[in-house]
Amino acid sequence: MKSYAEDLQNQEKALENIRHKLALLPDASGCYLMKNSEGTIIYVGKAKVLKNRVRSYFTGSHNGKTQRLVADIRDFEYIVTGSNMEALILECNLIKKHQPRYNVLLKDDKTFPYLKITNEAHPKLEVTRRVLKDKAKYFGPYPNSYAAHQTKKLLDRMYPLRKCGVMPKEVCLYYHMNQCLGPCVKEVEKETYDQISQEIGSFLSGGHEEIKKDLQRKMQEAAEELYFERAKELRDQIISIDAMMEKQKITTSDAKDRDVFGFSVDKGWMCVQILYVRKGKMIERHMSTFPFYGEAYSDFMSYVTQYYSDNPAVPQEILLPDSPKLMKAKSTDVDQPIAAETELYSAITAETASITDEGAAQTELDRSVDSLRVAEARAAYAEGTNPAQVGDQETEETETQLSGGLEDPTAAALALAEWLDVKVLVPQRGLKKQMTGMATENARVALDEKFKLIERDEERTSKAASNLGRAIGLDSLHRVEAFDNSNIQGSDPVSAMIVFIDGKPAKKEYRKYKIRSVQGPDDYETMREVIRRRYERVLKENLERPDLIIVDGGRGQIKAATDVLENELGLFIPVCGLVKDAKHRTSQLLMGDTFEAVTLARNSEEFYLLQRIQDEVHRFAITFHREQRGKSMVTSQLDSIPGIGEKRRKLLLKHFGSLKKIREASVEDFRPLSIGDKLARQIIAALREEES
């Protein structure tokens, strides 16, 4: 009782502190830091107007993702910045420093591999993840280690730089394979190394066609001189170059280095695709998939900012996609995006890949339009207006719904361009628009594949359900209902029920329960109440009965559920208990009056199904518990009663300790608090009506 009352008091204190702070928020751009009860920073965000953005978390309704965040907030801080660019950089630095649990985090930050030609008397080619100021030549980044090592493997066969880390005393096998110049036994001129380094740089920068022609000439000469083994080696190198460079999707005529971004969101997840265009040729891609909790475009820009914060290889141009919200509001004539297949690297014809004269003209027009948009945005910000409203009144209503300030793509591109000092565009038409459209389409396809894989896993569990039924002695296991309880030292106790039909979750039949009769952290009595309430309704409304009931716990929970079912309701439904080990993982299934453990192989589909059921019911219960905690922090049932203000509400909770005690009190119990009989009866009636 004491801990519950203290928890309520702490929540009220936190709410009061937040209300005072909300009234003092400035009308300025900056970053805000949300904290939990322990003072840990759990979310960092940026805003063009801090007052509007931060207040939005504590007013109105939110989706499930934001509710999870708000439920954990107990305090916040903010830092005012001079511009959106400063807010963008500050948010990136704060996220990297504090690693908040609800922010988009670039997990592979600082780990992108590069190819490096070392700055030594006898240089060598190596793969590295650290870019140092050592006068070496770096090429990249590559999206993954495999791509970098495959490229190095090809270059090692083509160019005879040394392979050894420490210079040996005699030549190695690479020398005899003509893949090393042998600096360990003979002097190699610096001019030779300079020429090799120049050719490698040319190859990695897109000049592979000239390299391939030179190899073809050498292959022809070797064949004419009857050096067939050498000719075969050269032919294999040409084939390797063709295999690597056929991974093209688009070819542009201006031969610029670009990073092309696209993203897609679905079911609370975001997928970001980065297409690497080097010397006008698309050579690789990088994909990241992660859950997100904020506004989609803002979280996407947070990812982009983190990506470039420690990436020294910034391209000449960055292409960003338009906001999906704004795209729906716009009605402009633009080219249709390239149809992107599931496999990014499928080849296309030269007619599709290259830019025609007309296409080049369109690209120039696109550049002019993008430059005009940036100029308009810069002028609008100088005047303190929203750049999204300049020259586009049709999208004003949609854009005003975007909170945070940098969800407008033009403003985000401007801030990023000022920070990185490179050209950042949000293309509206032409080939560049097609490129961002292809990146976005590939992101959508990747998310679809992710969820399809989940569906395939669910299909496999359908067979596992029938096997599990046979293992526990049931002829049929069509419907399973599982229960789990959740509370923190007895505060806000809740329970949840999930339903699996033929091994697949039936989420429309999930149920949540607020515990009414149990005082304190009593898991057994909580289980009795929930089982009673659930199956009284099943009997009353003649609902479908389960083939098996699973409770999250051991003998005590099984006994409590069985006692209510058989002795109170006259139902004889098998009850199993799922027990966890010391590491909180599914350990075993207990069955029957003797609590005998059901033997299941740990790598079987049946055991995997039990794990899914236990994880799902636990997730559902925890989510509901967090929602209840969040609601109890921001609002109270007493707030809706006329005559009860903030002071009286605090006085009531301090005196009685909980809403349950207030509900059960008599009129006389209110008199020591100077509350009249009429108001006391109104309070009791309102709370009891809320309960029913």
C-alpha cells in the first residue's frame, strides 16, 4: 500500500513539474531530451518551434508507438539553437552520446569498410574500417565487408602490390604467380608504384573500361605468343571485371559521385536504402531496417545525419526522397519512376540506362528547379516563414500537420547541405527523381519481404500446433488461449490474454484486463480473477472454448486457474504452465494435476511455437501495463469529477492511498478532508460508475 501511494505521489509530482515546464517553453528552434523516472535520456528530438512540438506529446491522442514513449516520460530538458542546421547537428551528437532507446540508432556507425593504398615505400592494398590522416589513398565506403574484399581480391590479381604485412627474406608464392613485384629481393622504383596506384584509383573511380581494353590487348598478345596460361589468367580477370561491373542499374552522363536515399515505412518499421553511384554508375547499395517511434521523415533525416557524421567519404551530390505526405498533396506532371525488381542488380538495356539528349535537358531543368527551391527556402527562412508555403499553397494544410520543423524535405535538404557543404537535392522530376523512386521502391520491397518471412514462420507453426497437441495427449489443438500478468510492486496491475488458432496469432481476439479485486503483487489471485472473468463471459455469451489454456508460470498459477475452472465454473479444459529458466527463456511445459513436464526437443517446431506464445503474451501484457502507467501519469479518474481540482485530487490520493480505497470509502470518511456529503457522494458514485 505504501509503495503504491508513493508511486502515485511521484507520478503526480512528475506531472506537476512537466506542466510547469511546458508553460515556459520558448518559441524557438532546438532539441529536446525526454527522460524516464531514473533520469535516463530515452528520446532526443529536434523542433522548429519547441513549444508546439514538446507540448504535443502531452496533449491529444497518440498511436501505439508514441504511447509507449510517452508512458516512460517523467521529465524533459531542451536546448535552444540558432537555426535548423544547428538543431540537426546537435540532435545527431546527442543521439550518439546518449544512445536513447526510442531513437533511430545507426548500429553500424563508423564500421563501413574502405579500400586503402598505404603510404609506404612499398605500398599495399588492404581493407580497413578506420580512415586516418596518414596520406594514404582511400576508396569507398563499401556497403559491407564482402563487397570490399571481393573488390580487393580482383585488384590483387590485376596489380602486383605486396601482400605481406612484414617484408620476408625471400620471395613468396605471389611473386611466382606474377601478383607481387618482389620488393623483398629487388628494388622497385617509386614511379612503378605511382603508376599502379593511379590505375587502381582509375579503376575504382569508374575507369574500368579502359583497364578492360588494356587487358584484352595483353590477352591477345599472350595468345599470339602461345602463352596460353597467361592469356587464360587475363581472360579470367576480364570476366571478373564484367561480373563486378554488370551490377549496374542506372548510368548517368555527368559521371558524378552520388548517394541516393529512399525509405519506406510499414507496421512501425522503417527501411532505408542507400544507392552508391560512383562516376555516374550505380555500383552498390546499403540497407538498414529498424523500428521507429517518431514522425517518419524526421526519423529518416536523423538516420541520414548520423550516417554522415563520421563518414569522411562525402559524395559530390546527395539525393533525398520527397516526404510521402507532401507527395500525396502534390499534383505535378512527373516522369514515372523506374520499376524496381526485388533483386536490385538485374541488368537493364542501354536505352533505359543512359540519358538521351532530351533526358539530359530534363535533368538540367530538374537542377534549375531544385536550385530554385533551395533559393526560395533560404529566402523564406531569412524572413522567418515556412519554406513549404512558398509558391505552393495547395500543400499548406498537409505540411502544417508535420510537427518538428525539419519534416519538410526542402528545409531538411537545406540544413544538410549547409552542414556538409555539398549539393543536396530533393528531385521532383527526371532521372534523379527516378533514382530516388527506385531506392524507395527497393525499401518497400525489402519491408514486404521482411513481413512475408514472418508470415512463412507463422505458416510453419500451423503444423507445429497439431504436433504439440499430440505431445500433450489432445486429439485437436485448434484454439489456444494464453494468460500473463504484469505489475510493478503491485502498482497498475493488469493481465492480458492472447489467442493462437492453428498455431497463428488471432490478434482480434486478444483481451486486456485491469485487475479489480487484488491488492498488492499477488500473482496467484490475479490469475484467479482473470480466469474467472474470462470464462464466466465465455459461458454467458456461449463463446468458443479453447482446446488448451496456457498460463505464464508454474504450479501455483496452474492450480489457481484449474481451481476456478473446475470448482467454480464447472469447466474441464486442460491447463498448462510455461516455466522460464534463470535467463528468462522458455524452459519447459508443465501439464496436468501431477505437473509433469512434457518432453519436447529444444530445436523442434513445437517448442518454437511455445516460445512464440510466451513471448507474445508477455509482450502484449507489458505493452498494456505501460499504457496504463502512462495514462495514470498524465490524467486521473478524479479529474473528470466536477468540484475536484488539482489540490483536492492530491489531498484525496494522499489520504486514501489509491482510487480503490476512495471508491470503497463511506461519506463520513471524506469529512476530515473538509469535503461535504454531497460532493463525497458524487465522488463515490462517479468512481463506482467508472468501475462498472
